[in-house]
Amino acid sequence: MNLDKKKIAVVGFGTMGQALVSALLKDEVVQAESVVATVAHGEGAERLSEATGVRVGTDNVEAVRGADLVLLCVKSKVARR
């Protein structure tokens, strides 16, 4: 599957989200510039962005706006909120 030129939003860039994105980047399925991810707390966003090359923020609505694919990578108890 080639997702080149597709915008990918990852809601929840914790262990699961990072593992998925890491695999997609490693296998060159997507480019880092095409991925936007979110975390619950902004303190770690910059660090994660620098470490992965992925844009990371805290605004889920902004992240999914215009996305071709949304990966929901949060625990079920968080998703219910």
C-alpha cells in the first residue's frame, strides 16, 4: 500500500501511535511531512516532533481536518470522552 501524498492524522501519539508511524516511515509507506500527530499534553509534543520528524500538537480537530486517513491510537477509556 502506498500512502504517498496522503495526509495521515494520528490521534494519540503514545506507544501505539509511535509504533505505527515508525513502521510506516521505516517501510517508506509515508513521508514524515505527510503525518500529523496529537498528544494529550503539549510538554512532550516538541520532543516527539524532533525525534520523529512528524508534526506533533495537541489539537485533535486541527490534526484530522483534511486528513485522508485517521489513526485513532488511544485507549478505549480515553476515546469515550
